[in-house]
Amino acid sequence: MTTPEPFQIDREHTGDFAGICTIRLVQPGKPVVVLDLPLIQRLEATLSALPKDAAGLVLASASERVFIAGADLKTIQDATDDQLHRYLAYASGVFAMISALPYPTVAAINGAALGGGLELAMHCDALVAAPSFSGKPYPIGLPEAGLSICPGWGGTNLLPARLDPATAIQMTATGKPMNFDEAKAAGMFDAVAPSFADLIPTAMRWIVDRRAKGRIDRDTSPLRCISRPTFATAALRALDSIRADLPKTEAATAVALAIDAGLARGWKAALDTEQHELVRLRNTPAGKQAITAFFNKPPR
């Protein structure tokens, strides 16, 4: 088997940002970045190659149009159940490598961050965003329920740890993303760059400011917040308050099941529930029809 080629790692060697590394995800031959298996394998190889003495990591996209458009829907549509389970589980392990890094990590969001793209970003300690290169507001969220499926990499639990839980649950259960301006107003981001050109420096500044506190307190990132009793209490209260108002769809029910599983039994249970439900839902008539319709849409 061919060893995946790592993405380029750019390391700052001087100045305030010395030691901070930047990875830019790139997918030659495709108009946007999607989380297909080869890209995830390259990401794994890159994370394994990061210098042990790095001061921080900025995860960015080489695409001007998107951060990451989401998971590979062709895999979700065409893979066997066993293949899809393995794809989802493998990516979960790669994403976890980011969460395990011993220094601050930032997702630098420059465009659409949807589905698996947002889930990958939320495995970082912080989300730092900038207006798009074109100036048009871009979408951010978990649109899977709009395709009659559900998230598969922890988004059901991660998003309520970053936003008002009731708002996040409603967004996920309906599959309706926010745009950049709405996400900024809702507190989605830990910092916002004034322009597209300022995104990477702003992300690096967040890392420097975090390290300047004298210790790397990473307990404020969503992946750590979901294990806190205070989060569980707030999220459960929010879910109970809006449960009756959620859409009466299998996808919305799956989202609620995954949140319940995460709150009751922890992160692994949330992932297992999401991935089981995603595989099941893509096999339902509604899931098949919605995904087929997505691919049949005329290009924009």
C-alpha cells in the first residue's frame, strides 16, 4: 500500500509566532475540499509528522471557496454498511489526534464549514474565522438532517458546547446552517479576523495569547466541555425544553438519540450512536432520495 503524502507543514521560525505550525488542506482536481478517505489519510500522515516541540497548530484550507464542504457523500451513498462504519470510525480516530496534541490548536475558517468540516474544526481548541475572500457570507453548520441523515463525527454533542445548547440542537435537528454573520453574532467563533488576509495571523495570535496565560488550559474547548457536569445539565435542560418542537423526522430523532447518549454515557457513546444512525438512515427511502437529489442538483 502506498504511504499517503503528508500535507505541507509551514513552521514559523522567528518572531512572536515562532514554533507555530500551519497545515493547509488541499485537494487537487476538486473545486472544494471534502473529507474523502485519501484526504483523511493525508491528514493522519501530516499530524503524525508534526514536530514534537511545536508551539501550536493552525488547521486551514487551501481553498478560497470553503474551509471544508463536508464528508464525502459518495462514500455515504455507495459504501457497504461495513465500509461506511470503517470510514466513519477511522476518521474519528484521526480527528482525535488533533484533540490529543499537547499544544493549542486552531481551525482557521475562511469559507463554508459544513457537516464533517465543522466537526473536524470543533476538534480544535478554537475556531477563528474571517470574512470570505469574495465578501459574501458563507454557511457554517451541520446540514445532515436536511439530507435525512445525521452527523457522524460528534457534531451533535460538540455544537451545543460551543453555542447556546437549544439553538445548536435546533440547528442540527433541522439541518439549517447559519451564515457567517449569524454565527459571529451567536458566539460561534473564539476570534474573528478583520479580513481574509488577516486570518492566519489572527489564529496564531490566539495561540500566543493562550500560551501567555502561563499554562495551556484546554478545558474550555468543546471536546472537553462535553464531559463537564455543568454542560450535561445545561444541554439536557435545553433538549428537554425543545424536544417536543423538533421536526418529526427520523433524522431529528437520531440527533436527539445521539445527544442523549453522549450526556448519559459519554463521548464514545455519542460517536457510536451517531455512526450507527448515519449508516441506518442513509439506507432509508428518505435518506436515499435526499442524497440522490443532492447529486442531481444542477451545478452552481
